[in-house]
Amino acid sequence: MLTNHKLDDDTELTSENLAEYLPQLHSASAIEISDLIMSRPHAEGLLIFNAISEEKAVVVFEYLHFKSQMEILYSLSQPRVAKLLNALSPDDRTTLLEGLSSDLSSQLIQTLSPQEREISTRLLSYPKDSVGRLMTTDYIAVKLDWSIQKVLDYIREKGHDSETVNVIYAIDDKGLLIDDFRIRQLLISPLQIKLEEISDHKFIALKVLESQEDAIRIFRKYDRTALPVVDSKNTLLGIVTFDDIMAVSTEEDTDDIQKIGGVEALRYPYMEISFPALIQKRAGWLVLLFCVQLLTATAMSYFEDEISKAVVLVLFLPLIISSGGNAGSQASSLIVRALALGEISWEDWWRISKRELLSGLVLGSLLGLIGFIRVVAWSMFSNIYGPHWLLVALTISFSVLSVVLLGTLSGALMPLVLRRFKFDPATASAPLVATCVDVTGIVIYFNVAMWFLQGVLL
Amino acid sequence: MLTNHKLDDDTELTSENLAEYLPQLHSASAIEISDLIMSRPHAEGLLIFNAISEEKAVVVFEYLHFKSQMEILYSLSQPRVAKLLNALSPDDRTTLLEGLSSDLSSQLIQTLSPQEREISTRLLSYPKDSVGRLMTTDYIAVKLDWSIQKVLDYIREKGHDSETVNVIYAIDDKGLLIDDFRIRQLLISPLQIKLEEISDHKFIALKVLESQEDAIRIFRKYDRTALPVVDSKNTLLGIVTFDDIMAVSTEEDTDDIQKIGGVEALRYPYMEISFPALIQKRAGWLVLLFCVQLLTATAMSYFEDEISKAVVLVLFLPLIISSGGNAGSQASSLIVRALALGEISWEDWWRISKRELLSGLVLGSLLGLIGFIRVVAWSMFSNIYGPHWLLVALTISFSVLSVVLLGTLSGALMPLVLRRFKFDPATASAPLVATCVDVTGIVIYFNVAMWFLQGVLL
């Protein structure tokens, strides 16, 4: 760490005093330097970036956030940009390029060497959010008839350029994947034996067109630091490493949490996103929800008569509709997460419906009972709910039961239906479920009230 | 995979027909067998478990979920249990033991060999949710004055028992950590040189008492497959591998999502948790929220006079209080996630408050404007809102603005305050924020109404 070093203090860095910092920059790790660049104003960050060796600059660049990467690319000379881009790992280059406008992206691809250009064009040709977009082509592939010694010699020669040497892949003459070996297997086996002898001809591979969400599940299950990626014929195309999967997994969870809260996925850290962008990500849903909520005013206006006759009903309105919303939030967040983890799928809709129907009944009865007790108890000591307090109590408790049941079922089914039609289940956010239940809850409540109180209060 | 094999079909497995399946079990991987055991009734799972070699059984057992692990432990003979437990990786054993009652846990610890017992007792002595609980003591530690050749020879001898050989640790004579080496560094360096010559004397380490949440952040940042764990003196105590971190990270995100939805963390897959447990995890919060919501009825009763005088006010009540809830859900989910990712901390509360105050003003004004337009527009074509429609419109829009502002601020500040007092920020769930805003929203709305409509409608 750079603590107690001058680079960590607040002194402005200029081209004049840069020389003083060079020894520190020389001994700092790539991550430390990338942190420094991101914490400093752009001009100072650029000074630092230009002061380090080109080889180190590549690694530092890979650790930078997209925003800082862009700032640096815009400030470098064309030849320097070309050199940097050519040296990037193919997977990091894909992440950078897919964040750009297609114009800028193709402009940058033109600066690549024919070989690197071919790789990047191919990786970018895979669909967004597919495994192909996470892949790197820097891996170690060997043949089954090689001895362990030969494999180790080969690693010594090529290992530096490979994304990982933790797993080695065996391919046949046509490039088809035959087996994968953890480095441990090689290091604890006699040097003279051939790979064939320790091969089980079994491997776990990702399909290049598979979704990144599925890839995350496979990584979680198999505890591998890297997995090979193949096409439909089993040709080895590249590898995906756990660090990229961890990053995507965190990002997907962030997206889900934000969507469940009723915000569009920010895709930037909260403190880094610009204020207009932050408002834009929130306003869309908030306005939509508000417009749906306006229907509550319409629904209420149909019951204006009832309201003026029995004001007591209105007292419990917020309680009843919110209970449905809360029950719905619970169900939708449980189902959204279970879908994301692959614990359930659309095919389970019937089993889930039964479970949630029962949950809704139990939870709704519980809340209905509490509501009943509350009205009865208050009526013992005051006349607040009038002479027909028992009917009021029944109206409340039966409405709560119905609305909680409705909330639970819609909260559980909305994400499933969204998934069924290939939308993101997390779109069934807590606020969306609550809003839909509010509108129908009002209609339910007043209908229940009319049923119980017709001819008495109404 | 076992497709097209008999083990995958629905035939019941009995001790009579078990022999037919043995060749398949022999060739199946540990993960495949663990999947099989978990998908079959307990008795069949146990038959399978007993049919595989003891060595394989250990690996299979480590892949099983807690529930299946328990079922198997209860069915095995005491000596078999002891053998199995002694062979488990220390970190997997900790996970198993910490899930048990303390009685059962100490009973099982007694079956361990003195050496393994010492390890397990020590690991369990670290606080829950600390790095110590994730640690394994199976790692490879070497000395800096060893040649690469000597290190590789050592790996050949000890590598089989180590959790990973992807990273090798250098310690001094006192056991203090001096450096870490990725296996790649060793494999691409000349065999005769000493570790010293490729050492940079720098490493990233986790502190044993550090929280698992912090450990996740460090793993995310440094892209390591394993990190060493040290005490305050830098003594190397163990290592944590990325797969355990990925599991904890997924579990924490699941907890957060469920809490944000207003459910207690399930800690079991949705389909596996028993129905009573599922209800219990939901009922607690739902009842609490319902009881807080009961305050809305109390709040409303204070305004009974106003309600009977101006029924028109009631029409917009659900709209207004829900807008606050929605804005609050957005703010709380953004802040809860940013806290979990370490993007912000309690110290940023002032910057966050300013940002959310401004967000609340902008979003509230936007919704207030839509509400205003809606009332004015409807009034053009009907007399639904009476002669004082302009005052009603002003009441609505000003109330929406205030309630959205309130919702945004409380949604943002509740998680921060919870974190400040060492509670889980995710407890500030969407339903909790919405419920709190409902109660205060009602008070705000009727006060705004009295201010605008006193002497006119009220």
C-alpha cells in the first residue's frame, strides 16, 4: 500500500514535481496505480499513466473503470492508443468496446493488428450477455500424447501470455476439446507419463452462445477457476475465468436489487453516476407507477357515494391496500431471487402457485385476525366505529385476507410470467406489485364492504 | 453427465438392484453423484452414498447441501461418521458444524482426531461471519531461500492435500507471511533460482477477524483465486479460496434481496424450505408492518371531520401515500446496494442527503406536476372535483411533492442510520420505508389540505 507515501497526500501532481514520485510509482502495484488514477483529477491521472512503463500501463488500464479508460483513450496519441489496445486481453478489450458507440468501436478496431482485429471482431459478434462476450482466447491448449514434462516446458514458454495456467486444456487435431486438467494434477504426477494416462476424458464446458446468467450458475456449482468455452461441435474457442464471472454476477445482483426497488439498473456506482442520469433512471418507473396509481383515484370515484355514507371505511383504506402491497413485495422478491439462482423455472408455476396460495391464505388470515381484534378492541372503549362495529370488523378482516391473497399471488406470478415471455423477472418490482394491488385492492375493499354493510351503513 | 443412463430414470433403487448401477456410479463424478443423492428419496441416496468408495464419499459429501449432509450423518454408524468428519476439508467441516446445535456440534467434534479437533475448535472460535470461519488450513507454505525446483518438489509431495496449488505462500521461521506467488510465476521461472529472486515482498492478505463482507470486496478487487489469512502480527493462519467467497457473496446478495422485499433471509432454497418455516420468515415482518400500518387508521381518525366535509380529498389519498412509498423503495434499494458494494459508507451521509434531497425535489415536482395536470384536465370536462378544483389541484401537487421528498430522504437515510448502529442496512426494506411514509404521508396530506382549503371546503 502507498500509505505514508507522498502520492497519497493532497499535493497537486504536476509535470514539474512528477519526478519526485517516480520511485514510488515504480514500486507500486498495478491496482494501487489504477486506484490512484481514479482518485485524482483527470490531468493528474494522465500524468501518472504516462509516467509508468508501457507494459505496466496495460495492466493498470485493465483495472480502471470504464469512465477513466475513456478519458485516457481520448487523451493519448493515436499510435499509443493502438499499442495499448493491441496489448489488452481480448476479454477486457471486448468489455471496453461493447461500452462504446458502434462508430467509435469500429474506429478503434481498425487500429488493431490483423490478428487481434480478427479476435475482437469475432468476440463482439457473439450476442450481448452471451458467454462469448466474456471469453478470452489466451489459454493453454495441449495434446493428450504429450508427456507432463512437455506440457510444463510448454507452459514455461507460453504461460506468460495466458490468462491463467491454473487449468490446461487438451484438444485433438481438429481443435475439439477432449479434457481439462487442473495444474495440480500435472504438478503431482510423474514427469514422464503422458497426459492420456491421467485423463478421464470428462470436462465441464460452457457453450459460447449460452447466457452469462447460466454461466454464473455453472461456475457456482463446479468451483472452477476457469471454464472452457466450446461451440456446438465442441471446438475449443476460449476460456472464461472466475474473476469475470464474479464481476458479472455482482453486476447482475446489483441490477436485480435496483429493479426490485423500482429503479432502472444504474450500471454505474451510486456516487459516480451523474445527477441527470440518476434522475432519468428513477423518473421513468416513478412516472409510470404514478400514472397507474392515478387509477386509484378513478377507482375511488366510483365509490364516492359509499365513502360519504360510511367515512369509517376510509379510515382503514390505507391499511388494507398496503397489506396487499407488502405481501406482494415479499412474494415477488422471493420468486425473483429463486429464478435468478435457477432454483425454480416457469415450469414450476403450478407448484409455486399452490404454495403461494396457501401462504397467502395463512398470512392473510393472520393479518385479518389482527385487524378484527383491533376493531373489536377499540369498539369496547369508544364509539369510534359506530353501532355496527362488528360488521365493520368483518369487512376489514375479510378484505385484508382477500387483498393479501391477491398480493401474494400476483407477486409470485408476475415474475414467472415475465420470465416465460423472456422479460426480466426483476421488472416485477416491489413498487409495481404494490401499485397493481392498490388499484384492485380498492375495488375489492368496497365490494366486500357493500356485501357486509349494504342496508346497514351503505 | 449421466443422461441415457439408468441412474437418471425413475426406477426405484433398492439394495437388490444396486449392483446394476455400480459401474455407472464408478464412472460418475462427485458432483454428479451428489446431485443424484439430493434428487432421490433419502433411503436411495443413502444406498448410493454407501456404495461409493470412502475417498469419493468425502468429496461427494462436501458437495451435498446441509439438509442432505445431516440426513446422511444421522444414518451412518459412529465409526463411519468419525472417519468422514476427519477427512473433510477444515472449511467445509466448519460450515457443517456451525449449522448444528452446539450440543451436536461438540459431540461430533469429540469424534475427531486430536489434530483435526484442534483445527476445528480453533476455526469455530472465530466470530460468526468472520474470515476465520471460511478458512482452510490446507495450504502450501514454503521458504524464500528455497529454489523453484525445491518448491515444485514440495508441491509434488504435499499438493494432493492442499485446497489449492494455484497460489503458494512464503513464510519466515516464525510463521509470518512474507510473500505470495501465483503458480504461474513459478512455472515460467528458471528452476534453479531461489524464490527470493522473484519475490516482491508484497502481498494482499485478509485479517482473520475481518468480516466476510469485506473479504468479498477484496476478492472482487484483486481477482485472486485464493487469499492468505493472517492475524494482527501477520502470522499465516490459513487461506480462503474464491469458491467459498462466491458462495458467501451469493448468499449475502440473496439475504439482501429477501430483506429488501420485506422477508427474513430464508437461508434455504425456496422450493426446499418447509412450509411452516416459509410462513414464519414472512409472518414476522408482515405482522410488524401491519401493526405499524394500523397507525394509519389512527392518523386518519384525526381527520374524520375533514374527510366527511371533503370526500374529494379521499379519492387521491392512495395515490399520494403510495408515491412516497415508491420513491422510498427506490432510494432505499439504491443505498442498500451501494453500502453492500462498499461504494458508500456512513461517513458520506451528508453528500448522500444532499443528492437525495435534490432527487426528491426533482422527482416530487415532476409527479406533482403530473398530478396537477390530471386534476385540471378532468375538471375541464366534468364537475367531479367541484368548483374549487384549482385549490384541490394545488393540494394534490404540493402533497405529492412533500411526500415524495419525505420518501426519498427516509429511504436513503434509514439504511445509513442502520449501518451506523451496526444493524443490517437491508432491514430498511421497501415495505418498511413505504409503511413509515404512509403514516406520515397521511398527516402531511391533510395538513396541506387544511392549509389550502381552510374556509373553502374545510
